[in-house]
Amino acid sequence: MNWTLTGAASALLGLAACSPALNWRTVALPEAALTITLPCKPDHATRKVELAGTPVDLSMVGCEADGATFAVSYATLADPAQVGVALTHWRSAMLARLGGAQAQATDAPFAPRNALPLPQSVRTSAQGRAADGQAVTAQAVWFARPVGPQMRLYHAVVYAPKPRPEVTDTFFAGLVLP
């Protein structure tokens, strides 16, 4: 089945919930060359999606805790020249899922250590509506790094009914590229 980025994000939101407490743990993702910190035991999924016109295998790791959904996704892009377009497309897909033009979003630069300092590497705070019509806030980041002749793209997000800066700051600080 060929999933869109929006469909993949929806599937991740449907993954089994974890304990309601924030029980932070370090999770190594060797296939992504990334270590993350999550507040609950993660579920994993991989789907084929289109990213800026190119089919890619999108891998997702995520869980739910204390009323919020935490997710990290990554994909490898064969054409390094498309990295900026792909990150912009990925961000647009998330905003479309929140209501498109009606979603309120603000951006700030974001690049963890060892990520490329790209203008499309951003931290976005957006408010919109979930598929069920409920208000939702998304705190999200996108970034990339070279892996041989290819590019690995990353996206991390926290979906919650209202902003929780202390939780998202902890989550984003736990994104480590060795």
C-alpha cells in the first residue's frame, strides 16, 4: 500500500498508547544513526510514502504518554539536491493535516549537532484541528544529515491538546546524531 505522509502520520497517531506517566528513556535507532529520548515504550512502523515526488521508505517510532503523542520519523533520500524541497514538503504535509491554511504556525531554526545547517531545518509550533475536529497543538522539527552519497531526513513531533514547552524541549534535546 502506498501511503502519503499524512496517512503515515495518522497511522502513527493510532499506535497503541503507553503508560500515562512520563517515563523518559533513551532509545537507540542504529538504522537511522540517531538516538532519541521518549517518555514511553515506542512502537515501530515503516511505510512507503512519497516525499517531494520521490517514493521513500518512511520509518516511524512513537508512543503516547500523558495525553500527548510523541513521534520520530526518518527516511533516506537518494538525491541530495532535493533535501530542502523534501523537508519543506514534509512540513507542508503536517500543516495540511492540521487544517492547512487555517493552521496557525510559527518557525524557528533548528539543527541538532551533526545535522546540516539548512534553512529548511526548522522547529515549528502549529495549532489546528485533529481528524476528529478537536483542537491540537503540534511542536515539530525537521532536519537532515548526509549518509554517504545520500541524505537522511528526520522529523520529530509532539501532538497535544495544548502547548507543553517543557515536555517538547526535553523530547527535542534528546535527538542525538552521533
